Amino acid sequence: MADTIDLSKLDKRTVDRYIQMGLVNEKDWEKYIKSLPDLSDKCEPISTKMFEDEEEEAVGGAEPAETATATE
């Protein structure tokens, strides 16, 4: 088993837990994050449309009379 954790394999949502457990050094993590390239100029904006939004538009903004559930 490896003694160190590959920082590139960590998820920012779980790294705090690893830091608290002493498995990752916070300074090493910050250094790693700062070393990553800024790729924001290569991103494309996206928009999402929720199913409920489509239903509201179909009936002119009013709430649908009945809403189907996954169990029906």
C-alpha cells in the first residue's frame, strides 16, 4: 500500500476529510491547487432546463393540475 496519496486523484469535496484525518497536508494541497493551470477560457457556458420548468411553460406559467410521480 502506498504511503502517500496522489493529490491529483482527490476530490475537492472530500479533501477536507483527508486533511482532518492527517492523510493529506493542507499546505501540500494548497500548493497543488495553485499549480493547476487556469482553464476557464476553455470552458463553455451551459444552461439547464428542469422538467418542472418545461411543464410550467407548457401551461402558461401555471402549476400543472396533476403531477406524475415515479411510482405511478
